[in-house]
Amino acid sequence: MPDRKTVIVTGASSGIGAATARLAAQNGYDVAIGYRTNKKAALATAEAVKKAGGRAVIIAGNLSQPDDIERFFAEFDANFPRLDALVNNAGIVDPAARVDAMDYTRLRRSFDTNLIGPMLLAGHAVRRMSRAQGHQGGSIVNISSVASRIGSAGRCVDYAASKAGIDIFTKGLAQEVAAEGIRVNAIRPGVIDTPLHATSGQPDRSAQLAALIPMQRMGTSNEVAETVLWLMSDQASYVTGTLVDVSGGR
């Protein structure tokens, strides 16, 4: 349908990204599904988007690599006429370690994936959404983490620091492009039941931390996705530069 908007969701093969892609389709968006290696899971997300009434295109890429980001947007432009929203969701967390056990390779991987990649993606999105550049405006939602304000000592200070960078990047970019019709916000999920913990070597971490949460339970990907869609919507038309905690009170 010509009146449908288009959103890019990175890391959309599972977890928060997949839930966001499905919900976006239910709310009138066609979806570019970014994934790194799990094509089967990305195709499953695409099928869910189609069942919800949206058009879906899967685009592979390691979004910590500038060349892959360039190729990602070339494929996006070849498949979609416009960009209305970007959800910077793709991210990694390595196995638990103290800072004195971390090496340069780990730190480089964490910051390239969790901070530099999203910044480059956002730059491409601005060039496709800015009213100052002849486009229609839009929304960027960055997925941060409550780790950015609690530090995650003894587990993943590198991850927490990269997400703290996302927080201040969100504030700064929001101020840069507010007059160009682009709103930029971030969500800081708490302990969410997603595959991220298992892939980082901590499959039981969510359940272990649930007792520390005031609501006494983990969050769900759908609960985060609902917040993403609200921030993308006209209902949040006066909201920009805001960090929203979805953390059960933690």
C-alpha cells in the first residue's frame, strides 16, 4: 500500500528486534529486517511481518563494519522508496568479566557494535529523513540499557559504557535534528527475557536477576517493543531527546 511507512529494525532476527518488527507491521509499517548471520530466524521474522500485513525485506550485515553499513543502505534504497523510522537495536554483550581481564579486541568489538555502528546508521537515516534535505521527517529509537546507569561491575562494564555512549548520543543528535522533523529517543531495557543472555554465555542470568527487580519478574520483548512503537508514533510527537526506562522499577 502506498501510504504505509517504512522502518529499519536492526538485530531483528530475534528478541526485542523481532518483536518490534512484528508490532511495526501491525501498526502500518513495512519493515527492513537487519540481521547478522541467522538467516533462518530473520526469515521467520519476515514471515511474521507479512502475516501482520506488512512488506518485509531481510538485509544481512555486520553493522560494526562501515562497508557493511554502506551496503545495507544500498540494499534498503533498492527496495524501499522512503525511510520513516530507524530502530537501532542490534548489540552484543560478551561473557562476564572484570575490566582487568578485558583485552583490546573485546573492547573494540563492543564499542564498534554497540555505539559506533548505531551512530553511523543514524547518520544514514538522517540523510534519508531530514526535512532540511528534502525529506518528510521521521523517528530514531536507540536501544540502550539500564546497564548505562548502574555500571554492571564485575560482568560487563564495557557493555555498560557503550550503552552510556548511546544515551548521550541520543541527547546530542536529538538536539541537532529536532528542527528538521526528526525525533530521537532511547529506551533502556532492564532484565528482558531474550536470547542475548544465552548467546553471551549467561543463559540463566535473567532468572537470577529477577529477584532484584521491584516487580519481581523479567520483562518481555513485547513490552519493550510497545514502547518503541509509541516513541515512533504521532502520540509521542513532542517527545525527543528522552531516555525511557523499561525496567520493572530497577
